[in-house]
Amino acid sequence: MRPRRFLPTGPLRGRIRVPGDKSISHRSIMLGALAVGETRVTGLLEGEDVLATAAALRAMGASVERTGASDAGGEWSIHGVGVGALLQPEAPLDMGNSGTSTRLLMGLVASHPITASFVGDASLSKRPMGRVIDPLATMGASFEASEGGRLPLIVRGASPAVPISYRLPVASAQVKSAVLLAGLNTPGITTVIEPVPTRDHSERMLRGFGAELNVEIAADGTRIITLHGEAELKPQVIDVPGDPSSAAFFMVAALIVPGSEIVIENVGLNPTRAGLVTVLRQMGGRIEELNAREVGGEPVADLLVKHSALKGIEVDPALAPSMIDEFPALFVAASLAEGVTTTSGLDELRVKESDRLAVMAAALAAAGARIEEREDGLVITGTGGDPLAGTTGPIATHLDHRIAMSMAVAGLASRAGVEVDDTRPIATSFPVFETMLEGLTQ
């Protein structure tokens, strides 16, 4: 355990560049490992989750090496083996805490003639994998999973795998991506039908690497994604934009700490990920886009964020998939807003690294916020801008990095500070978070 009390602070001031987008970092390594030739990546997020992906692809035959660092993050070189040419790993693939690595790599393995064992830490081993197992088994892969479809589990890939048309029962970019990645080495056309749009990094990047992928939007808004299998991927040069999920904590911190004004450079604003910016603006948050541009098919801008008098709103549940990882940070903003903020349609948060609804409700209540927990969301009555009381003892983060960072931000806008029971899990997604926060509060 590494507890820390995050204390109230003066205004946040300065410019920061958050680490590269985690979703894009994972996918750049995976697709680079399946392309023939050298893919070069700058701005890669070098957190433990992405490094777990890199280690797994190395174990299956790809060369994945760090070549240096820049202001934007890690510079990496990936020499791929080609679609269909992944090698049998000699040892279990250790996924650490990364659900993304696990689910997407299960998809890759599912259509290759190899067997891979997946293991993870205590937190990851509690997370169900059944939603990925079901469609991949239909494609011909076989699985030996622990009770409840959990890790450790073994995947035996099918060769050739069978193309399927799969309608997602629950909005999940990870399940969608797992099926599409399995489809890369599957003869024929693999189809994913998405009733609710989720983040589309996989589709953008698959196209960028040369896969034949099409997206049709039906009259009712359903997305129909088709991928032609036995693809040949071509190596790419990728500049990873800043992770909007990492920027979220600084956006909220600047909005709720009086006198704050910061610029967050190079933030990815993919519309399937930018729901938090939309909601914070609806609450009265002053967030301005500077130098809007496109990098590698992804929209990017620098964000100017100023302290704002936030007002409670009813959050449109249709926005949930575009900000699913940012809700813990939003709950903190809502706790300092004027009036009531209502969220719903958040069942997905109960099966993240922790039950984020229950854990955030308990943590914010301990810090003095007024919270009502419902089956699929939280109802939060804000302080109207007054600081939260703070905590007397440590709040339980349940090894969840986003809970730890959200409550660290809550501590900045409190009277007594907020003590987080363990800051170590922050390294899984944002190793420099604490240093960056201190730099803005000097």
C-alpha cells in the first residue's frame, strides 16, 4: 500500500501534455505486430497496461522495442510478423491489470493456430471475460476459463476461423474490437452490429493499416461494421494523441479549483471519446479548443480550461459510451456543482476495475458529498462551489487507478484533504499523474 493525502491547493496554472491515448497505444502495437515491415510510433503511453500488450506481442514473435523518448512520450519501433503468422507463446501471457490487453489479444489469438494462456493480477482476475468468449467461440476458438469466465484462461485458436455476423448485446468497444481483430485472419466477411456507437479507434486504425473495413449507419442509428478477412496490413507511422481519459482529471481539477486556468496540449477529441467535454460544457464549464487539427485520422486540439461555476444537469445516457471511463471524474465535478446531477445507463461501471458506482459513491460520501446510489447511476447534490469537507481516514480505491486519481482531484477542492489508501495502481494508466498535478499547483 502507498497511501497519500491530497490537500487543498491554490489555483492550478500552466501548460501540460498528458500521456498518449491508451486505446490508440494498445492498438498501434497490436496492428504493428500484424503488419509486415516496421511501424514507428511516437507518443506511446508507457503505462503498465500498454507494456503488457507489448510484452505479449513480443512473446508471439513480433519485435517491439523502445527507441527513445520525446516531449510527447515514448518512441517505439515494431517489426510485425504478418496476419496469420503469430507464434505460440512459450509461457503464459501476463496481462497485469489490463482488461483491454486481455480482451483484444484474445481476439487476435482466436483466429491463429496457436494456444495461449492468459493470467492477470487479483483485480483483473475478478473481471468476467464471457462477453468476449461467446462471439469468439462462435468463430471456432475454444476456451478453458476459470469459474465465471474469468482469468486464468486458455484460448485455443481456430484455423481457419469462421466469419460471423455478431450483434453486440451490450455497448462495448473491447468486444467489438476483439471480434474485428479475430476477423483479420478469418476468410470471408466478419460483421459487427453496434446498436449504440462506441469508441471507434479500432475501425480508424484498421483502415489506416490497409484493412478493407466499411461502416454503414442504418436509419435507426445502428452501426454495421464489415471487415474482409485474411487482410494484409501495411506498416504505419503513428503519432498518438493525448489520452482524453487522462486529460479528464485535469479538466475537472481546473474547473473546480477557484482561480485556475490551464492549457492541456494535444488532446484527442474523437467524437466517440469526447463525451465528458460535452457534459462539462453543458454544466457551464469553460473549455475552449485551440489549434484544432487532425493527426493520423484522429481529431486533436489544445484545451484551455478555466475555473467555472458548474450547474447540475441530467446527463444524457446516450453519451455514456463516449465517456464511460470519465464518469468517476465527472462525479467529482458534480459534487462541487450547484444543484442536482443525475446519471443513468451506467451498468457497465459495475464491472470495471472495481464497481465504480458503489466505490465512488462511498468515497465521495466519505469526503462530504451528498450521493444517492441507484441501480444504473448516481444522483449527486452539489455544494454550489463550496469545498468538500474532506476525509478523516483513507478512502478505499479497490486497486482502481481512476478512483484514486478522481479522489486526488476531490482533495484539491476540500477543506481537510482526501486520503487515498493506495496510489500504486495509478501507474497502470498514468505513471506521471502525481508529478504533473504538483507542477500545476506550485
